[in-house]
Amino acid sequence: MNVAFIVGVSAFVFGYGLGSIPFGLLMTWLAGFGDVRTIGSGNIGATNVLRTGNKWLAIATLLGDLLKGTAAVLLTKYYLGTDASLIAGLGSFLGHLFPIWLGFNGGKGIATYIGVLLAIAWMVALAFGAIWLLLAAIFRFSSLAGLVASLTTPVILYALGNPKAAILFTALTVMVWIRHRSNIARLLAGTEPKIGTKT
């Protein structure tokens, strides 16, 4: 095995390990709300945690899921370089979607997606956040806001001259849309719960 392969595998495993930490599940359990997977959409992400009625718990979950992606990329970049950090970013995202601790059934990825993006291109992450906030304020659907914002990310990265990151986020965006297929169906049917609703 060559050094590049070992570095790549190490970066992926490190990123996956960080990404697989289920902050939403841990925080709701520690706060006495039980298993967050039994309420709302059954998801472990911040939007579903908000359905417990505790906005601070939802904010903490959002930050945890976001920063684990950021940490995976920045730490790997410092020790192993830029290319390895992209692999770590992929690993952290997949770890959040498919955590080994939860039978490979995790969250839908938006917060960790933003966290990885923040570490790679913080200005693009700000653009993502602005788009999300605007659409969420208008339509009150977290899923819709995240889906639309994710579509713009690879385009902006490519336009700014970062083709490797654009390729990575094209793949991440496809996975985000696949993981949100039930949300898309509910949006089309008019049954998607809005931000802040408990059911």
C-alpha cells in the first residue's frame, strides 16, 4: 500500500468517527426527553429535536452536528493536507448519515454538510446559510430550504475556482436529496410539517 492510500483511508476513518457521533440522540436523552427517534419525523437532527419544544436543545444539536464536520476537515487539513481533508469531510458526512452505533440509520445531513462547507469555503457556507434563512422564513419548511440551498453550493464552488470541492459537494448534494426523499414526497403532498411544529 502506498502512502497516499494510507493517508486517504486514515482521513476517511477519522472523519467517519467524528461524523457518526449522534448529538441529537445523546442530547435529548441526557435532557430527559427520551429517544428523539420516537417523535416527529423520527430523525436525529436539529429540526426534529426542536419538536421536543426545547429550542436550546435544538440549537445545541445543530452546533454539534455542524462542528463535527468542521473539526474533521480542519484537523485533517492541519495534519494531512488539503486533499485528505476533503476525504475526511466526506467521511464525516457519511458518518452522520450512516452511524455504525445506530445501525447505519442516522440523520439527513444538512448540518454536517454546512459544517464541512464552513471549513472548506466559509464564504460559500455563509451564502448557503443566507439562502436557507430566506427560504425558511418565507416558507417555514426546513427541508425545502436545505434542499434548494444545497443545489447552489457546487455551482458557487466551481464558479469560485474550487473544482475539487465542487465535485465533493455535488456528491454530498445528491446524497442530501436522496436522504430527503420522504420530505420531498410530503412537500409535494402538502403534508410536510413546518418549522417548530411538534408533529
